[in-house]
Amino acid sequence: MEYRNIILEKQGKLALITINRPKALNALNSETLKEIDSAIDDIGTDDSVLVVIITGAGKSFVAGADITEMKDLNSVEGRKFGILGNKVFRKLENLEKPVIAAVNGFALGGGCELSLACDIRIASSKAKFGQPEVGLGITPGFGGTQRLARTVGLGMAKELIYTAKMIKAEEALRIGLVNRVIEPEKLLEEAKNLANSIADNAPIAVRMCKAAINKGIQCGIDTAIAYESEVFGECFATEDQKEGMTAFVEKREKCFKNK
Ligand code: DAK
């Protein structure tokens, strides 16, 4: 697929998706959502890519779903648009590779929700987060009512969603919405360092950790722990488990093969 609204780059073990509609502050229209969907499929089937970074071009990460496209939708079309967005975000959340959101600027509405579908969020000191939907007469539609509460807790999620107010990066850090705040010019470098430090580890084990954490958070502790035991056992069927432990015993550098 040829991309007009995103840039997909692969650099060693990393893939970088840049949302690239700076004139509309990278607002998500259907075309952009479909391109993100295609990029996730590409990355999902490319064994050379171990970690993904998503960022935005210009002064915005993503300033929400595209209001120009949405404003005249009827309820059937609105539902279709919502289904598309939710499908893409869920695919990203379930991608068998860690995804880091490098939030460079506005992460509003669908933009905040996009970052929440990623595994880890780091932010530029210029980033701003918010769920402004109720101010537009709608509810968050790409998972915001669900993932925000799971990330920052019920009270804080409700305050952000009910007030529709924007918060700065430092406040996002304080409430646990982002893991760290970085000087703008260092954001991508920091995201790549973080991605590479993940990519240095056994890919299958990392993938299983992602699945265990994501599944476990949705079910009772007994089911979650049983799932953890299952994936723990599966690791012992991998070459990388043998390599990781043998390298430790032999006091040498490990060399994982994603096998
Ligand atoms: N959509 C379309 N265009 C946008 C946009 C957006 N979300 N945000 C900004 N733009 C465009 C502006 O219209 C402007 O275009 P021109 O006038 O230059 O043609 C350009 O980007 C630059 O924006 P500003 O001139 O406004 O820039 P400022 O720096 O002054 O302000 C701002 C930046 C981010 C504070 C402001 O642009 C702003 O408030 N933007 C809207 C933010 C927002 O409300 N976003 C949330 C959208 S609601 C659903 C599923 C999901 C959703 C909805 C339904 N279903 C289940 C159906 C999701 C909803 C949302 O995300």
C-alpha cells in the first residue's frame, strides 16, 4: 500500500510510524486509519521488526479524529467510523510486538486513545493530553472510556473525560499516563533507546509478557496466574531460553534468535 498520511520506516530491529498530516495536526481521517491498519499488518508479518514506535510529524501527535470528516456523519456512518478506529486500535494493542508512543505534541481525543492502545507512552515536554469529546457532543469512541481508566484509574479518567480539559506533559507524568517526559529534541532518540533496550531481550519472551499482561488485566487473578504459568512453561520450548540461561552460566554475551 502506498502511504499518503503516514510514513513507515524500518531501522534495524525497529519500525517507526510517523502520522504525517501536519496541516490538520495529524487528525485521524478514515484514510489515515486504513494506512495505520496496513502498516500494522506489514510490521506484524516482518520478523526483522521487534519493536514499534509511533509519533507525529510537526507540533502534534494526533489532534483527535478528523472533525471535518466526522461532522456530517449520520449514526450509521458514525458507527462505521467508530468500528474502523476501534478495529485498528485493537489490532495495535494486540500486535505481538511492543509499541511505544513517542508523544511529541497534542494527543487529544483519538490521539490520546491511540497512545493508550500502545504499550508505553513517553512524552515531549511540549505534549498535551486530553479527551475533548464531550465538548463536541460525543463520547470518546476509540477506547478512551475503557483504556484511560485502566491506565490512570477511575477518578482521574472521569475527571479528564467529564471536563474535556487538556493537561500538560508534567501532569500526565504525575497521574501515570506517561512513563517519562523528555526535552522535545531528544524525544525520538529516547524512544529509540528504549525500543532498542527492549529489542535486546528474547523476543518470544517479550511477546508472551505483552500477551500475559494484556490478558491478565482483563480477568480474575486465578485465571491470570494460570495464563502466566502457561506462557512461562512455553518459554522452555524456545531456543532463546536455552541461549539466555547458557550465556549467563558461561558468562558470555547472549545471542537471541527469536526462536
Ligand atoms: N480534525 C480536523 N482538523 C483539525 C483537528 C481535528 N481533530 N484538529 C486540528 N485541526 C486542523 C484545524 O482545523 C486547522 O486547520 P486549518 O484551519 O489550518 O485548515 C489546523 O488543524 C491547525 O489547527 P489550529 O489552527 O486549531 O491550531 P492551534 O494550535 O490553534 O490549536 C488545537 C490546536 C489542537 C488546540 C486545536 O486545533 C483543537 O482544539 N483541535 C481539535 C481537538 C479535538 O477536539 N480533538 C478531538 C476530536 S474528537 C467515534 C470514534 C472516535 C471519535 C469520535 C467518534 N465513533 C465511535 C464514531 C473520536 C473523537 C475525537 O477524537
